[in-house]
Amino acid sequence: MVFFASAFGGLRWSLTQILLRKREMGMDTPVATVYWLAPTMGFTLAFVSMVVEGWGNVFRLPVWAPERIMRTLGLITAPGGLAFAMVLSEY
């Protein structure tokens, strides 16, 4: 999986470089590129996690209990914001 992640990371950077060169597509800024590529990456990651982990197994965990849901969402959102900032700074 690490080799695939590395290969797909290189493919993503190559495609991003191609997209940033085409101003007529509206991809001339890093924010526009993240805006258009993030949903595709998110759906791909969700699909792979559904196949590998099984979402039924994930949502049956005790972290989704009503008394823990705000903490769980915070623990999901905070790294997501950091990942967004990191991807934005990579460009």
C-alpha cells in the first residue's frame, strides 16, 4: 500500500502540474486546484476505505455513541484542517 500511495502521489503531482499550466481551465491558483481536486480525492479515499475497512465496522465503534460524538467529530475535523493547510502549502 505504501508503494501504491507513493506512485499515486507522484501521479497527483504530475497531473497538478499539467493543470496549473492551463490557465483557460481556471486552474491558475493553488486554491482553485484544491477546490477541484479535493472532492475527487475524497471520494476515492472514501471508496477505498469502504472496501478495505468496511464502514459498518467503523460506525459500530463506541466512539460514535451520543455522548462521544462531539469529541469524535473534533478529532476528525482538526486533522482534516491541518491536512488541508498542508496540501495548500505544498502548492
